[in-house]
Amino acid sequence: MQVNVLNIKGDVVDTIEVSDNVFAIEPNLDAVYRVMLAQQANRRQGTSKAKGRAEVRGGGRKPYRQKGTGRARHGSNRSPIFVGGGVTFGPTPRSYRTRLPKKLRRLAMRSLLSDKAANQKLVVLDSLDMETHKTREMVGILKNVGVESSALIVTSGSNMEVMRSARNIPNVCTAGVNAFSVLDLLNSDLLIVTREALGTIEEVYAS
């Protein structure tokens, strides 16, 4: 599969061949869905908590006598049916972490990369060498390469200059080649990747 390589001005400077095993497979939507759910679950903190009837304050004595009042018998006014009582089956701190097979996670990533390439949503940059590293310059670069809505910029490493210049631009995210995820690809319309990062992606996901 042939992909054009652009410079930061949006001009085609080269053409490279990318691996069909990574960028030209039939997308597996089930794998993408399962990995997406797992990553969303793994982001949950799991710190929600409600007090049960044994944890709320008060309720030490019987609210009224057992018989003779015409009312239902109760042993505590901290029962869940009373105001101020405990919560029945309330949430408690727990882990939502889900672990999926490595092959499934790789398949989901390759499916989304192939979908981006098939729909002309993949932009390969020769480099991201900026002069000023300012937001204004990054906005100009994104305009040159055709960003109209959301975009994910993937660099070969943790490029702090690129991250700083793009962090105030709405709907634009940056990530290192070893840090972007299925959720990042799903939330971004355009995938912008440097040539060096593209080589690393092929090395990781081709096998």
C-alpha cells in the first residue's frame, strides 16, 4: 500500500510503502468494540461508596415498642426504608479493570489503523520540526494538512514541544507512538503520524 508523505506546509515530498498487515486488513468491529469497552472500564476509578445500614450513624435503640402501636415492627430507624437510613445494595469501592488477550488488542489497533488508511484519514508527515513551537504555528500546520475537525498527532517519542503547542487547540490530541490507544483513534477523525513513528508502528503491529 502506497501512502504520500507530506511536509508541514502540506506538500507531497515522498511516497512510501506501508505494511498491508497493519494498514490494509479487513477491520474487525467486534474486536474494536471489546477493546473499547475494556479501556473505558479501566479508566474508571471505582471509588463510589454508599453507607449501608450498619455504617450510618444512629439507630442504636428500638424506635418504638414492638406491639400496640398499630404500626409495623421496627428495630432501628436506620433501616433503608427510613429517611437517614442506610442504602440497600449501594455501591462500594471496587476495581473495574478488564484484561484482554494481547492478540485481540493488537487486532483492534490494526483494524482502526486500516480503517483510517482506507478512508484517507491517515496523514504521514516527513517531520514535525517547528521553528517557534507556538500554538499559532501548530494551527497553521494542521490547516495545511487538512484537519477540519478532530485529530490525533502521534510522534516517535514524548515530544514536549509538540505537546505544548497543541494542548490548547480544541479536539486535537498528541501522544507518543507507544502511548496512543484504541480510544484515542476512535475519538479522532484524522490520524497524523510522523514517518519515524510510522516505522515504529509497523514494527510493533506487523507481527
